[in-house]
Amino acid sequence: MTTRFLIYLTLLLLVCLLGLFQYKRLSRPYRLLTLFVLVTFLSELATRYFARVYVNSGPVYHLYLPVQYFFITAFYGNLLPRWKTALSWSWVVFVLLVLVNAMLYQSPLHFASNIILLSCPVYILCALLSFRNMLSLTDERPLLRQELFWYNTSTLFLYIFTFFCWSFYNILLKSGNTVSVATLTTVMYVLGLQYYIVTGIVIYLDARHSKKKDEQ
Amino acid sequence: MATNEKLSVRRLPFYLFLFLLGFLAFYVFDYMTKNPGTGNGYSPIESGAEKIDEKIAREYLNNYLIAQDSLGEAYKISTSGGKTLRGFWLSKKTLDEIDESIRKSGEKRDIVGYSIYFGKPETFARNSRQDINLVVRGTVPRKEGGGDAAKMMRVAEEEAPIEDAGDYFDTIDPCPIHCGSPSPEEP
């Protein structure tokens, strides 16, 4: 296990523990977010097991990606009531697409990058809709204290970059540009770290906000 | 849930999602157990090799010999004795030694094949004839390292998922002298 993967796992564990300790105080969407981090942590642990035993962690991602899609869209579904039904039915469509991809295009032994390309635009759209939704809602707190502002920004950063990275990855690889490939990997890693750090912060902010509301 | 704020999801799509996810999990599990090599922990290494008729095999061998013999001495691939090189004979003992060298190196991965490279014992300046030998090494499934780089590499599939391991072996006996019987006919 590399040091940077260990840092990533430790971060996931810390965010997960933070969410679980504050679970009772959290509002509905942030409970989903906590469970999402927990599933991510377990899934990443499973990838190490698969890499060790099967010399291939591809199968884990074929199962993890639809679960990730479920949690992120369910999170936004709770914040965007008008879109809740559409997002809910998209789970069924999405898992069907994962199945088709695994059967016809990227077998369970290959990394399911096609699925990432499908899911990223949905996450980006959800974040943008959530920003629009924030404008119509009145929140007395300053913008920088609002958890959604941070979470949406982080989501946009991560998934826009992830989408373009996976779109151009094979072209870069074919051109033999290993420096660019390594740089992309590092940027994705750093963006992944910022995403889970921000997720930890928003879970903390929501728990604190709920506590203040209870005290009033 | 401990409080009155329960997680809410649309039931019908959620149950359908769970059903399909279960099916997906079954498919992934089934795929891994049915594919040769994955059951014992290794990815199947695809190869285009398949059985061919003896007639076709002899045709290939003769085509090669005719092509070689039509070349001048400086271009013809030959044995150190100056005869047209027909092929090589790889002893079972050498293969076992290659396997053993991988095991001794502490590799826990299965040996899935052998890489066979062309070599030339002497420099072109010292020996301008094309008498070549082989350098052989065992291959194991490519190890997947941690992190995104390894995940990404598996998307492109530009290279076979194997890597060489263990010691290098040479002096793979040429034919002639080490020819099977019946040996490929002279053109």
C-alpha cells in the first residue's frame, strides 16, 4: 500500500468517524453523505484486498460506482424536491447501464471508466441545480458558513476535472505522454482529498447548525 | 434512525435499484469465478495462439526456409555453424529452472508464460552474419499497484497485462542441431 493511499484511507476513516459520532444531530442529506463516506472507505479497503488476492481491483469499482451514484443523487434528491423523482428513477437506469457496460464494453476485470463518464455530468448538474436552489432559499447564515456552498463547489471541482481526465486519458496514454498521465493522476488524487476534507467540514457544519437550532 | 428525521428515498426505484445491484453483484462474482485464472487470484492472460493443421504448419516452416535461403549470407538468419536457422529447442529443464528462479525471487504470482527475445551473441562488427540466439524469461501477471495510476492503466489495454520476472536464460539450443523429428523438410 502506498503512502498516499494510506493518507487517503486515513482521511476517509476520520471523516466517516466524524459523521458517525454526529449522526443523530445530522439532517437527512448529511446522514446520506456520512453513509456514502463509510461505503467509500469499505470499498477502498476492498480494492486493496482484491489487488492483493486477485491482482485486480476492477470488480470492486463495478459495484461501488452505482452505490456512489445512489448516495450522491439521493443526497441532492433530498435538497432538490422537484428533481427527487427523476433522480430516483435514474438509479434504475444507471445500474442498468453499469450492467450493459460490464457485459459488453468493460468487463469486471477492467476499470469502469465509461461509468464515471456517465455519472460525472449528473453530479455536476446536481451541484449547479443546488446552487440555483440556494439563491431561492433564505438562509440567514453568511455564505461561507453554509455547508451546501462548500459541498457544491467541491463537487464541481472534482467531477468536472474527473470527467475531462477520463475523457482524454486514453488519448494521452496512446501518445505515450507519461508525464501528463502522472500529473493528471496526482491532480485527481489531490482533488479527491479536498473533496473528502470538504465533506468532513460540511458534516461538521451541519451538525453544529443542528445543535444551534436545538438550543434555540 | 435515532431521531424523527428518517432517511427517505422513493421506494419503488430504490427496490428496483437494489434488485439490479444484486444482479450486478451476481454477474461480477460469476464472471470472476468462470474466467480461467481469476478463481485462483489471477486475471486471464489472453493469447491468440490456437491449434493449426500439420499441413499449414509445414507450409509456414517451408515458406520461412525458402525466404531465408533466397537471402545472401549477410542477411540470412543462421546458426553459428553457418546453416539456416530453423528454430530453437527449449528444454523442459530450462523451463523448470525459469519457474524455479521466479519462485526463488519471492514472486507469489503464477507463471503464466515465457517471454522469448532475440539476441545476438557477438557484435555486428565482430560477426556480420545473422546468427542469433534467444533470451528467455518467465512472465507473471502484471501487478496492480495502489492508487489511481494502476486503475487507469487497466482502461487502455494497450499492453498485455503481464510482466517479466526471475532470471534471464540463454543458450536456447538452435535447430539444427536440436531439431524435433520429423524435422521441417528442406525446401
